[in-house]
Amino acid sequence: MTSACIMVLGMAGIGAGTAVADTVIDTIPVGDFPSGVAVNPFGFRAYVANSDDDSVSVIDTVTNTVVDTVTVGDSPRAVAVSPDGSRAYVSEADADTVSVIETVGNTVSVTIPVGDFPTGVAVSPDGSRVYVAELFDDSVSVIETVGNTVVDTIPLGAAPTGVAVSPDGSRVYVANNVGDTVSVIDAGTSTELTTIAVGNSPRGVAVTPDGSRVYVTNRLDDTVSVIDTDTNTVVDTVTVGDRPVRVAVSPFGSRVYVTNLLDDSVSVIETAGNTVGEIVPVGDSPIGVAIAPFGSRAYVTNSDGDTVSVIAVERCSGSLCIATASLAGGGSTGSGGTGSLVGGGSLGGAGSAGSAGS
């Protein structure tokens, strides 16, 4: 039987919004050189792209075990799940393709040719389109999910990698790794509206749930640029760990998780003030990061460890610190949590927007 555990920690002396340290509660063996990771909208499956063995590991998030392995194309880098959870889209860098996995049965239904060296992939909020960043073509391919065909190719800056879609679907943000810019695309017309100068070698990109901010990792600066989407300008720069790669925003928008490749850690940015609240040690050479839809778990791919670290996300409200976890038979204590209490105590929320490239 699954039950919710409520733990009261430090009733006295803890102020409103004080964060309890996030903790790695499990480590899951997956395939060779895991890179991208995505969680389905219901929170019970995570999909991991294993770059060096051309597969996707399917994780049961209740038991934190791999329940299936799907063979895909050459060198899968990133994965994104459709809003209804029925499909997973996997970019395959050395095959110049995107594989479409039907999540019922975990089989590849179609393989779509795209541009040269696809890395980042993101699905629009209505599930009608998939955006694929193509590193060597300096472009983004637009796939119509009805028919699974490329309907547009958008030329961009040098070496696009990460890509994310705004919550209303009107804008697409792409990190141009060599150009040190972020391209802003009008999704309705499939045209580039503007470019925004950021830090050195931008890689990952994610949008807050309210669409007001975009967070971009600058790999060679060890920073994250914060973009105001109203003005398309950088309004803050946050110093993080060594060689930040990918980024994910919590579904409540209160926290941003950044993988630091060379110091085996995740920096947690508090969006109120844009300061690093804590640093969470994870496995060897973390790359990908995804947040469960209720915000209770973060999943981090450790590329040189061939593992996924599961981070329990915990918060305090007033003087009451609450951590929510589930106890499932056969699984580790605390795995597959049902949600965490944030701010005023809202349980639930939508998944974080965006998917970052390698």
C-alpha cells in the first residue's frame, strides 16, 4: 500500500520559505553515458537517453527501477514527453533523426529525419509541434506531430543546442552555443524575432511556468543568465558550479536546478533574488535534469557514472517543515513522492517548461 509520510522538522526557529536541504535518496543504474532525461506529466515514468548505447531507459519513479529499455537511433542526446504522456521524442545526434516512442508498450513507431546533429528537443504545450535544435546546421526543425513530418526549418545563430517553449506556446527559446546568444522564435510564424546576448557557450535553457523568465546555462562562464521575456534582456547573472550544462525550473517557479558537469553537483537557485540556496552532490559528470510534475523529485543523469540520481525536494512553510514521500513495496523509502509543500502550501502544479540540449 502507498501512503504519504509527513515529517515535521525543526518546529521552532525556521522562518517562512526556509529551504530544507535537498537530498539524494536513490541512485538508479541506467545505460551507457546517460544524457537527457524527461518525466511524464503524471510523474510515474522517467525517460533517459543513453548516448553511448543507443537506448532509452524507462524508469518507474515509484520503485526507482528501470522497467524497460528501448533501442533508438545513433547517439540519443535529449528526450521530451508529449503533454498527454503518450509519446516521447528522442533526438539522435549521429543519426540526424528523432525517434518517436509510443509510451504504451514502449516501442518506436516512427523515425523522423531532421537536420545535422540534433541535440535539444522540446514539445509545444498543446502537443502539436516538436522543436529540434540542430547543432551543425545552425537551425531548428519544426515537426508536426500529426503526421510526424518536418514542416519548417528555422535558420538561427551558431551551434544551437538547448531549446524550450513558453507556457503559452507563442515563443521558442534556443541557446546558440558558439554565438553566445539566445534566439527568440515566434512560434506562429516560425521566424526569429530577436537574439539576446548571454554568457560564454550557452547550453541549456528553461522557461518559468508563468513565462516571465528564461534561465540559460553558460558553460564556460560558470554562470546562468536570467532573461526577462517582456524586454528580452538579461536582468541577472548567477554564478553556479563548474561547467553548467542543463537547467530545469520547478513547477511552482520557485527554484531552478542546474547540473554542474565538472564538480559533480547540482546548483539550486532560489528565483526570489536569484541566489544559489544550496549545492547538492550527485554522481559522476551530471548532464541532464528534470523535475517531477508535483515538484517533489528531481532526476539527474550522471554521464560518467551510468546512473540517475533521485533528489528529494523539500521545503518549509512558516515554522512547519514538511517533506512528502511515498512508501511503495519494493521501492526505496521516500521514492515516488506525491508532492511537496511550497510557499503557502499548494500541492501540485504543472510540469516545468522546456527541455535542454547537451
